[in-house]
Amino acid sequence: MHRRTLLQTAGAVALAGFARPAAAAGSAIDEIKARGVLRAGCSTFVPWAMRNKEGALIGYEIDVGKRLAADLGVKHEPVPTAWDGIIPALLAGTFDVIIGGMTVTPARSESVDFTEAYSFSGVHFVASKKTAPGLTKVEQFNRPDFTVVARRGTNAVPVVQQTLPLATLRQFDDDAQALQELLNGNAMAWFTSTPKPAFAAVDNPDALYLPVEKAIVAQRDAMAVRKGDAASIKVLNEWIAARKADGFLAERFHYWFEGRDWLKSVQG
């Protein structure tokens, strides 16, 4: 049997699980089904979610949200939100669930409930050949005269604070701003989630390099819902397990994180 047929069969079996009666009253899943729309909070991170040349949102998280909505029998509505305000927006009811590559941390778990992980990334960094040439260890960047940059609200910020306490950390609202600061020679390194450091080094071979090949901290990325919504967590965890089993999540992760065929869709 062809792989596509196998995936279709597995998907049909998994969908049967969503035909059960609605979850407990007041759950996000109940609201989604009643509305007919899954409102998914996200923020623009390449390649999690980004705009293509036509202005539409594309990326790993967009594919995940679309598939989840389709399996629930509703429409998908991504809600772009500033990353440092995405949890408050969820709690305020701006959207139903965060599907945005959010790393599970103890601090975040105090405010939201997380599903099982559906993707795995890590904090990595890329360095400037001009301002920090030839370094090959993370600890070499832990210097009072070194400035490193990161995006505000991301898990890279506490990683830098813990790993490089002597360095100066400058935070930006956007990845592009942080990268540009590095390219302008105003910083020694940019700390962010994989695979962005590797992409930046490939795109700017004369200016940037990877001091270490692997991520310095591993991350578990999960969906987030409002506290106490056990019914929604149960449904979402069942969906994640089904999509792992049929290969959908692995295939989409491979496309967005391990290749760059999608680049032509976002570049002019």
C-alpha cells in the first residue's frame, strides 16, 4: 500500500475519535465546535509562522493549525499576536489555543496548561565573524565586554541570562531587528530557536558563523490552553498522538525545519 493511502487510512481512524460527544461544558473545544472556527494564537517566527509574498500566513504552526481544524470539522483562523503578550491574550479569550512553537517552561505553566509536546527545538546562537571571530565554545561569550541579542519574551532570554551572566543582553521585539543588530556589528551573537541560527549563517556566510553545531538547550514545544481545561487537553493530546502515529507532524517538521524549499514562497 502506498504511503499516502496509509496516511489517509490512519487519518480516518483517528478522526473517528473526534466523533465522540462534546467535552465538558465550558471547554475550549466546546466553544470551537459551537463557533465552527478554531482561533489559534501565533506569532511570526521563521519558519513557524510567516507571511508569503501574497501576505498569507504560512509555516509549520499554520499547517498544524489547519490540520487540527480540519480534523475537528471547523475552519482555521490564525491570530497573529506579539509574542510577549500572547499568554495574556489567550487568558483574555482573544483566541482558543496557542499554536505557536511555545516552549514548555515552569514559569509559563503557572499561567497556562500545556499539551504533550508536538515538536522539539532548541536555543542556539550565531556569531559575528567581525566582532567575535573564531570562538568555539559558549562560555567564551560570557564576558563583560560582549553584547548578545535575543527576541523579547522568548525562551532564549532566560537561557542567555543563566548561561552568560557577565554578558550584556539586548532584547528586541522582532527577530529581524536582532539579526540586523548583529549584522551591523553592534553585537557578538544572536540567541534564538533552531533552525534560525543555522539559516542566518548560511544566508550570511561572509559575516556570520556557528561557534557550536548543536543547540545549547533542548526545548519541548506544545500547545497551550487556559488553566483548568482538562477536557481540551485530553482531545488535543489524542490529536497529537494520532498525528505522530500517521507521520503528519514528522513530515511537516522535516519540510519546514530541515529544508528550505519554502524559501521561494517568502522571498521576492
